[in-house]
Amino acid sequence: MTQMTYRQAIRQALADSMEEDKNVILIGEDVGVYGGCFKVSEGLIKQFPDQVIDTPVSEEGFTGMAIGAAMMGMRPVIEIMYADFFTLIFDPIVNHAAKTHFLSAGQFSCPIVIRLPEGSGTGHGAQHTQSPEALFLNESGLKMVAPSNPSDAYNLLRKAVKDNNPVLFFEHKLLYDTTGPITPENIEIGRAKVLSHGEDLTIISYSHAMLTALETADLLSKRGIESTIVDLCSLKPLDSRTLFEQVRRTGRAVMIQDTAATGSVGSEVLALIASDKKTFDILKDPPLLICGKNSPTPFSKDLEKNSVPNAAESAEKILTHFFNN
């Protein structure tokens, strides 16, 4: 098994996709000569000079261009330098890419991937550290993935490029330097992964917060509490079957996420669990949502660090909520 960083895994997935299909093109600001704002695409323009396109600073413009190219048979991957700039591409993505197949009665597809580097922890302030995935949850016609490790990043990006639907690919900036083996998994968009099987509690998470969830599970294990851990991997569609199965096994469910609670992925997950009668009837306690602060990300490093949950406070909340400790 090859060891790669999360950054290298995404780069390799892009390279393999472009090598395999000349219709796959990478588009964005500084993705070519500079190698991307976070050096994800470094060197790709030398390998694929006709498939890597540097653009002007006009997110709405090059996104609209890419959507048109996708409708005509290309498979564009666009990089939005910071996910925060989703506000500039919301119209072409939501009102055009997401609706193309439906409005054309299936005559057209829009196979486009939008890469969105997101998340706090980098000291870039409130306008460059947001995680906007929840703002797309209610929009029909989109798929959304948020891998938590290099192997899933590679495999899910490969799947996303081949998908005939628009896929939002959320990559947390704090994950870029994390390292792990790349395995040829049969992972699918819309399927969650069960990382461990404990009998006392089901912990659900995704993206960077999965690292917090794993550390939380380790702390709980030292107190004699064994956790089942579910990595959502895909945010839309959500794998409700796996969620129901794993929560029914333990009778307890907690969601850990970096984002605020209101209208979030975690809110949707817990609503699904509570609305399924068979799962709800098995619950021993109300589900718990551990989440980030409902505030713009502070520029101060100490305040920024404390704007998302950490493992110690997550473990304490779980012990208090479920086990009266």
C-alpha cells in the first residue's frame, strides 16, 4: 500500500483521471503554473499542459464556462481557492448545474466536480475559514462528499470525476498534511464507512471532525466505553441504512462536527435517526450533537482553536449525557 498525504492523494486522483480521460480538465485560479493555493495541483500542468487551465479571478465566470463544457461532453474539475467563495458560484451551481438533467428531461448531464478547500485552523480569518456544506444540503441535483483521510480522498475524487452529476468535493485544509495508506477500496458516493464496532455508543462524523471523533473514542475507551464509529464520507446522499443499523446496535447516537448546529449535517443526521421509528424505539437516550460555535471564525489563534470541538470536551459531554459521569 502506498503512503500519501491527503494533498498528494488528491493530486494523484486528478493525474490518474486526466491520464485516463482527455475530457477531464482542471480549471481554477493559480491551479497551473503556481500549483494551486495549497499546492494540491503542483506539477500537473507539466504533465497535462492541455488539460490544466489557469483562469482570471472570476469564480462565477469560470464556473459557468465549466458547466457549459460539462454539458457538451467534457468532465471539468474546478478548484475554488477557498470554499468561502461559494457565494460567487451559488447561482451557476444551484440554478444551472444541479438542474440541467431534470430540466432537459434527461437529455443533458452535467458531470462537473467542484473542489472546495474549507475549514478553520489556518489563521485566515472569518472570510477564509468557513465550512459551507450545509448551505447546499437542501438543493436537489447535487452530490456532496467530504473525505476524512487520504485513501477516501483519492477514491472518492476518482468516483466523483466519473459521476454524471455535479459533485461538491469538500477538502478540509487541516487534512492536507495528514498521511495514510492508499487502498483500492470499492467506495461509493452515498455510502458511509464503519471504522470500528463498539457496543456502548455510536459516534458519527466526517471530514476533519472525524479526527476528533477517533480521539474521543480513544478517551472513552480508557473509561471502559467502547464506540462504534461511522464516517459519513458522503453528505448527500446520506447513507441512512448504515446510520440506522449502527445506532440500533448500540442504542446511543452522537454526532461530532466542526460546524454550528443550526441547519447542519449533524442536524439532518439526528433528524433521520429520530424519524425512523424502529431506530427511535431502540434509543436508550436522546441523540447528542457536539458542534462548533455559532460565530464567524475569530482571527485570534486561541479563539479559533476553541471555535470547534476538541476530544477532551467531547468525551466529557458524552459521559455526562449518556453515562451520568
